[in-house]
Amino acid sequence: MKTISILGSTGSIGTQALEVCEEHNIKVKALAAHSNAKLLAEQVVKFCAEYACIFEENKLDELKSCLAGRNVTLLTGMEGLKTIASLDGVDIMLNSVVGMVGLVPTLTAIEHGTDIALANKETLVAGGKLVINAAKEKGVNIYPVDSEHSAIFQATQGNSMNRVKGIILTASGGPFFGKTIDDLRDVTVEQALNHPNWSMGSKITIDSATLMNKGLEFIEAMWLFDLRPEQIEIVVHRESVIHSAVEFEDNSVIAQLGVPDMKIPIQYALLYPNRVHCDVKHLSLTDYGKLTFSKPDYETFKCLTACIKAVTAGGILPAAVNGANEQAVAAFLSGKISFLGIGELVEEVLNNTQNKEINNVDDILEADRAAREYVAKRILERRF
Ligand code: NDP
Ligand code: MG
């Protein structure tokens, strides 16, 4: 029986991962959330977790009262996440928090020698070099949870990565596929949150609407599979049935298909290398009838272009672009900026950041902080 801990257990990925744990008898040692103390406590009780961390310190009392009389170690803040990331007796830590805050716990788990199931893509975008190098040094496995990266991982099983020519990274295109800049001027939060194929947390849903998500995934793929930018082709595939594909030396292309349901990649990461029953719908290709493919619109969707430029330049730029996006998405969700403002701000940060090499985690955290500060200041200065 495997034992896991989950950072971000109350979110979209976290709750689905707990369903996988329930179905497959995976023992849950520790759980962490940001501020949803009530749901976290319910999960801790249901799965008999020994540790619970609520990041927001002012929610600790609520968590304490929900778990009164139970033998659970309660934690808070970044120290709490780091404690969970360095527990003994955990086979895999699922990192499914949203945002750059996942970086330090990921590095802590690697330092401790614990394998990671990684949904938190911002970790690799901002700190890919450090994370991958540390994992190699410690012999730690990073199992991708993101559906595209899981597809690539699945397609390469039994094949040598040396024989990979490139990958096809599929994109649903989000709710605004085919729209022009003019069409997107008055997009509301509600429209942007209405994803055609996937039900996810709000930050990644906005990232999918701006195509920032595909830019983040482009960078994530480079680090996970040791690829150069020119080895990655992004293809818009509206049906989200082909989750991505790998092209090999002989021009054979192997893809992974399935209904759009995150349970499959979550389960594959947690139970690797076993393939067992998964509680998702059967894929009927004849119900779909046809699958479609087209090129992304790099001009309208500025975030995607910014990510590719950032990772091609390297250094701190991917961390800066990611930090700018996190700040801009939060501003959009709270009604402070327009939908197009997100792309404009991300592009501005890319163009105004003095690039430098990453030598340690502080370089990444500083690039993230500076980008967020820049965005916050610009939002006060003018309307986006
Ligand atoms: P959600 O917003 O649904 O959930 C985020 C989770 O992280 C919640 O449990 C939240 O707690 C927790 N959290 C946030 N900040 C902290 C913190 N500082 N400390 C501890 N916990 C924290 O996001 P998703 O599940 O949709 O996405 C999670 C990650 O997975 C993202 O990086 C996303 O890009 C990636 N991903 C998601 C997919 C999906 O289908 N949803 C698909 C592929 C990748 P609380 O509930 O208390 O706020
Ligand atoms: Mg994805």
C-alpha cells in the first residue's frame, strides 16, 4: 500500500486525488490547504491523516476547533508545508497547490528524497533548472499530473528519450478560440471562467482562456522531458481527446487519448507504473465523429508568446512572466483589470525585466516578487 501526502487537497486536483486514494486504498499521511479549514478538517477525519497544515495562520483556530480531540498534528504557513514535505514514510507527495508558493515545498521534498506527483506547474516554470537538477542529484522521480505531460510520459514508456524528435503539445484553445482582440475587449470574468472541456480551479481556468496555460505547459515540458523550444509544436485540438503526442526518430507519433478527465493522469502519477481501473467514462471515438487540429493565434494570445520568448531567453524571465501573470490574473478575477490587460501586463514585464542567471532559490523568489510589484504598480498608474 502506498502512502501519500497532498499539498492543496481542497482544490480541484486535490479533491479528485483523494477520490483516487479512496478507490485504490492509498494511505494519506498529511494534507494541506490555503484557507478552507472546514473542508480540510473533513478530509483529515475521513482519511485519518496524521498531519494537517492550513497556510493562513488566522484559520488555524478554526482548524483546531474542527479537529478538537483528535490526534492530528496541526501546522501553518510555509514552515508547515515544509514540515509536510519532509515527513518520513511518504512514498509520493502530490503538489497541487496553485502558484509559485509550491516551489519551496517541492524543493524541500526533493531534498528529503521523496518522489513528487506534480500538478503545480508554476514550480517548474519559475524554478525548472533548480528543481530538475536537484531531483537528478537526489534520484527523486517527478511524475507529471498535468494531462499533456502525463500523455507525453505515457507515450514514452518503453522508448528511449534519446529517440524523441519532438512533441506535439495539444491545446483546447479555451473559451475564446477564434476570437480577435476586438472581440476580447469586454470579456467578463464569468465568460473567461467558462471553459469548454475542463472543470478546474479559477486561476488555471483564466490561464486557459488567455493561453498562458499552454505557455506554462510549454516551459513545463522543456524541463520535464529535457526538450529545446524548437522540439515542441503547439496544436489546437478543440475536443481535448488527444492529450499530447511524441514524435520519435523514425517519424512515428505515439499519442495518449482519453475523455477529458483529470482522474486518469492523477491516478497514473500516483500509482505508476500500475494501470488499474479508473472511475472515468469510456472514450467513444465514434461519438466524437471527427477530431480537429489548428495553429494557435500567437498575436491575439500574447501570454503564450511571452512564455515562449521568456523560456527561449532563459534566466529569470520565465519566473518574472509567471509572477506577472499570477498578479494580473488575481487582479482580473477581482475586477481590477480587463481580460486583455493580463496579456499586456505579462508582455510589459517580459520587456522590462533585466535578465540574469538563476543561481539559487532566492534569485527566483526575487524575480517573482519584482514582477508582482511591477504589475501592482502599473495597475495603480493606468487602466488595463
Ligand atoms: P484550485 O484553485 O482548485 O486549488 C488550489 C489548492 O491549493 C486548494 O486546495 C488551495 O487551498 C491550495 N492552496 C493554495 N495556496 C496554498 C498555500 N499557500 N498553501 C497550501 N495550500 C494552498 O486549483 P487546481 O486544483 O485547479 O490547480 C492546482 C494546480 O494544478 C495548479 O498549479 C494548476 O495549474 C495545476 N493543474 C490543474 C488542473 C486542473 O484540472 N484543475 C490540470 C492541470 C494542472 P484552499 O482551498 O484553502 O484555497
Ligand atoms: Mg494541462
